[in-house]
Amino acid sequence: MKWVELNNVVSVEQRAAVAALLGREPRGLEAVPVLSAAREPMVIRVSSLVDDKPFPTLYWLVDSALNYRIDGAEAGGLIAILQARIDQDAALQAAMVEDHRLHIADRDGFMDEIQRKRIAELGFCEVFSKRGIGGIADFTRIRCLHTWYAAHMVRANTVGRLLDAHWASEAESTRA
């Protein structure tokens, strides 16, 4: 079970927990939108601009067990398997495009006017208007399951649902 936090205030305890998970102080940490049932950080939200560098990836997965599980799925070739399925399905491709558009709108909604102005001054407007989940420009490609799943835990998306279905199928196979 997970908890989605609507509060954007990062507590001292949450910041320390994220630092422990990362092994360093978090840069640009703005929120911990997803917590485990034990109230441990699972997903963090990072500022779009950190030290004048663009960070188009809004959500980062910090849960160690889930990161490890996704590492295994990626190492086992799951990205290629899912990508082949997507390449053959126009409806999945269209859904992914919509996922990216919603992600861009969400990211834009977290920016204040000062940040937008600085992004424009630095020439990064296109980075944020044309890159979606994980900073990817090709809206029908999977680059990283971690970034897709982090975003999925905040707002359900196509690749996250495919990964959930994959895990459910694996679980069913082991029970049979």
C-alpha cells in the first residue's frame, strides 16, 4: 500500500530519509508525493531547475526495493518486450503521448513565475515544453522504467500499467 501526499512541504525527517536513500543530500527536493505504508519516501518531486541546470524529470523513484525490482526487469529485457508491444499498438502509442502531455502540464504547474523566467533566460523553454516523462522527446519510446514508474505512482500512466500487469502475470505464474 502507498500513500500519495498532497502536501508539498518536505519535513526534516523526510529530507533525512531521502538523503539516506540516496546516500547524499537531495538537490532540488520539493516534495515527497508518495510514501510507503510505513510512511517512508518512495517517490520524490524535484525542481525543474537546479543550480541553473534543467531537470525535466519531475519524479524520481527512491524506494530501494522497488528500484531493485525494476533494475531486474530492465536487465531481463522488459523494456524491449514492452516497446515491441507498444510499437504494434496505435492505442498504446496514443496513450503514451497523452501521458507525456499530462506530465508536461503537471511539471509546468509546479513552476513559479521566477523559475519560468529563469528557464527562459537560460534558453531551456523547449526542454520543458517538448520533453515528457524522464525528459524523453520521443513520446512513443520507453527509455527508463524507473522514471515511468515513479510518475505512475503519482498519476497512473500507460507504461506503469504495463509494468503492473507484467508483475501480476509473473505472480500468477509462480502460483500456478
